[in-house]
Amino acid sequence: MNAAEQAKDLELTTKIAAIANLFKVEFPDAKADLTPWRSDPDTQEWVDPDSIDLGFHFPGWSPRLQGRSILVQVRFHGEGEERRLIGVEVAGFNHRGEAWRFSTVDRWHIEGSDLPYGDVTEKLKVFCRQIFELFATV
């Protein structure tokens, strides 16, 4: 679900802002998008209400990233006090669509047709570890 729609209280709003800032520390040229999903019925059918989704766009195509846009989905399970972070999914997009996907579920593995450079993968891992630290008390 769009991060902007998930910002329902001060604590979660602060954490969403922190996610955007953590990403920009690793990728300073990125512009955060708190509403990466359209509001049309076809798109909304696929939106996960238990995730916080942010998009990041770069000023042009990046050979290091093998794309120009990245979607970050922070996934949760449970309600209220039982809600916990279960993983982070990151996907890179280029002019042909999804170029690669990185997931913290299972082996923290990146796969796809156009993989980013190794240093970019390491930055993504640092970013994801920081998200787990941010939500360690959730």
C-alpha cells in the first residue's frame, strides 16, 4: 500500500520518513515517491494492505543500478501489538519493466535479467538491515 496512505499516526509517519532518508543516504540522487501505486481499481486489486510501499526515481538511467526507478515494499504480518516486519522486497525498473528483484526473505538474494553492480547490491543490503533495525520494536 502506498506509504502516504499508511502514514496514519505520528510513529509510523516518522518511520516512513526515516525509510526515505535511509535510502537517500545510500543513493543521494534518488527522489522519494510515497505514492508509487495508482488509485485505479486494477492496480488496487494487487496492493498489499500489510506493506509500506515507496518508489525512488533517479534523474536518468543508471548503469550501476541498471535502471531508473526502484520500488521498495516493507512487508508486515499481524495486527496491532502482534504486527511484525517479515521482509523487504526491492525491485529495480528500466525501460523494459522489472530488471531485477532483491528480497530479504530466504537468502537475501538478487535476481533478474539486468543486475545492478555489486556495490549497489551491498548498499541495498545495508539499507534493508537499517529497516529491520528501525522496526525492531514493532
